Amino acid sequence: MDASLAWADYAVIGGYLIFVIILGFWIGRKHEGAEDYFLAGRSMTWVFIGVSLFASNISSTTLIGLAGDAYATGIGVFNYEWMAAVVLVFFAFFLLPFLLRSGVYTLPEFLGLRFGPFARRYFSILTLFLNIIVDTAGSLYAGGIILQLVFPQVDLFWTVMALAIVAGVYTMVGGLAAVIYTDFVQTVFLVVGAIIITWAAYDKVGGWQGMTAGLPAERLSLIRPLSDKSMPWLGLLTGVPILGFYFWCTNQFMAQRALSAKTLNHGRGGLLLAGALKLPVLFIMVLPGTMAIHLYPKLSNADLVYPTLMFNLLPTGLLGLCLAGFIAALMSQIDSTLNSASTLVTMDFIRQAKPDLTPKQLMRVGKITTLVFMVLAALWAPEIQRFKSLFTYLQQVLAYTIPPVVVLFFAAIFSKRANRIGAMVCLTVGTLCGAVLFVLNVIVNDVQIHFLYVVPIGCLVSWIALEIGNRFGTNSDSSQGDQIRWTPEFFKSETIELRSMPWYRNYRIWSVLLLLATAILVISFW
């Protein structure tokens, strides 16, 4: 693989990096307080929310992971992508109205309204851990792999640190508004780059017939048998939706965009737009990995599939454009996780400890926190190379840690009986269950349970613990009760409101269309 760049490629990449830094400083000069910095003044419209959600999800880790997994096992990895559309519809219907109604800054803060300070602090700490150790560090590692191909003489640590500094600077200065606006620009680079690479690979492999020639049918099938090691159909039904719910609905760095919505309708529109943007990912990010099976059949590491396609198929100039798109995807997730981590620390811990701090002082704390987390993520990122693959690293960490939190959010939305005692028991027992399964399944290696089955097992244990704990508490433990809980009455009153709106502003109609398009795509690649 020729990983050399021409001066034109360097010019495109350098110009892009300078642009996003300048944009961050320009936006940052308008901030006056914490709400401006952490939630973009709650003024974002649906287009920016949707595009930013998509950009933050389709990071460099996803680009590498999707193509790499398609190369190694087949297109089943796309199940995570189409399932996102379903989960985002759920988010728009059942959770977003109450998040916005509550006026919270963070998802742990919302959980705390229902279940008290223990639940809030637990989820804040867990989210911080996952944001830095999984999301930010994973993105930095993926970007470091690419830059090492261009600069093989530079140690991985220094390439990672350079990327962290660039993304950290404009995030620290510009806050969430800078993140969302740069995400919009970065999505253009990312999608254009992905389309160019896909078209070049498709042409070289000889079209659809060339791509499918000689491949077993299961390599192009989304629904896999129970014996499949990557994604058995039962795991798709039980594990993937839960992982998706955590990622899209409760993960601070994703949900924070929805919290910045100007109105509920703009928030819902952004969620549905993000779901729609996930569907073409099959063609421009997953299938290129399938094409690479024919083009580069002897790659030693599946994580090198996308970089190989990029450097081998693209001419000067276009290579720089696509590499800029890749770096854009990388920085989109880094800026998101850094901003969300600083929001969590500032609003869930510092503001609680020092309630007399002014909005400008809170904003200053957020900037310092961003800097600290930027350094921590960069220090940890090189350690990810010890795992079998980047995708394995990302999924395994989530499978053992998120079940009790997912259970609590479902209880917060739908259960009237759930209370603080139940929440404490749920979090404690669920965490212990995850730790035991991790030791048996990964460290000792005595039990072989697919991580997609680990997730529902953890949720079942957590739910049982919640129900037992609820018996020792009272419903009055919930400080806001029905105001932040979905009820049939809420649905009925909303139905009346929607009747007065034109059809094209009715989120339920767009939700049905999105689910229909998703079903057609899944059936086509069944």
C-alpha cells in the first residue's frame, strides 16, 4: 500500500484543519454563559441536529469498523446502522418530550430527577468513563492508525496527541455550537469522500457481479443463523436494540444535540433525519469492505481495509479530500465526547458542589475540563492496540457496563412503581453482574457467551433487582412523577395537537415512512 501524499493532498488537509479551528474561535466569542457553551443556547434547528448526530456517530472508528467487519465476516455489521433508525423513532416518541420538558443539561441529571443523587452520580461517572476510554480514545486510536501510514516514522502516541490537540482546541473554545456547526461541514467532507471511495472500488471490482462473485450468500445477508459468530439473529433481536438505545438515547455525547433543540418539533425532526442518514451507510461504508475481499484478499488486519482502499484507489487531490473527510469523522466524535464529558463534570459535579458559581465561571470550568480529558484520552488511546480489533474493543466494553442504566431509563419512562431504592439495587446488582460476566467470559475465559447475549442477561438481572428493590421504597421517592413519564394520556393529548398541523410537520408520519424504508432495505438484504 502506497501511503504517500502529494503537496496538493497536504494542502487540502491543512486548509481544512485551519478552517475548523478558526470556526471554533469565531463561534466561541459569542458565548455568554453555561447554556450557550454546553447546549448552544438551546437554539438548534432540526437540520443541524440531525446532521451532527450522524456525523458524531459515523466517526473514524465506525468507518474502520464497518468496512473491516464486512471484510472479515460479512455485511451483518450493518444491523447496528439500520437498527439506529428504529431506536431514534423510539427516542422521538417516548423520551425526547420529557427530556426537553425537564430542562436538564445532562442525561444523568434527568435520571436523578426520577431516582435521586445516587443514580445521577453513578451514571455520570459511568458516562465519563465510557466517553473517554471508549469513544474518544477509540477515535484517536483509529486516526492514529491512518496517520501512521502517512508518517510511519512517528510514534502512535504523538500522532494521537496531535489529533487530540486539534479537536480539543476548537471544542474547548467554541463549545457545543462549534461542535454542531463543524459537524455539518465535516459531514459533507465525510460523505463525499465515502462516495468517491465506494465508486472507485465498485468500478475496479467490476460492479455488482464482480463484488458478489464467489462469495458465500451469508456474506451479503443481514439476518444470520444462530451459529453465526459475529451476529446471530437472536442477538440481533435481543442485544443490538439495547446497545442502540444506550448509544442514541442515553449517551450524553449523542443526546446532548437533542437537548440543544429550539423546540420539540426541531428535536424530533433532527432525530428522524439522523435515522434516515443511517440507511445509505450500507452502500457507502459497509459494502466497500465486501469489495475489498476481491481487491485485497490477503490483508493481515481487517482494520486496515478502509485505509487501504483510500490510499490505493484515489489520485492526488481526491486522496487529500477523502483523508480530510476521514479526519473530519475522527474529530467529529472527539469533539462530541470532549464537550459532553466537560458538561457532565461541570453540571453534575461542580455546579452541585458550588451552586453559587456564575454562568461564565461554569463555562470556564467546562473549558478546563475539556483540556484535561483531551490529555487523558490521548494517553489511553495507544493501549487499544492490545485488543483483537477496534470493533471488538468498543462492543465488549459496552456489553458489560450499560444494562443497569438501560433498565433504569426504561423504568423512568414507563414505570410508575420504580423508586430510588429500586434504582440503587438495580445499579449495584447490575454492575456486579456485568463484572462477574466479564471475568468469566473475557479474563478467565471459562464461559463463552456472545456479547450480544451478555446484554439481555445483564438487563434481565438488573430488572429483577429493580423490582425487588422497589418493594422497599415508595412512589414518592420520584421528585417529579408523571411530569417526566410517558403515559397514554400524554399520547392522546399530543394526537389532538397534531391534528391542527399540516401533514409534513407531523413527526408520526415521517416516523412511519422511515420505518417503512428501513424494512424495505432489511428485506432486500435478508
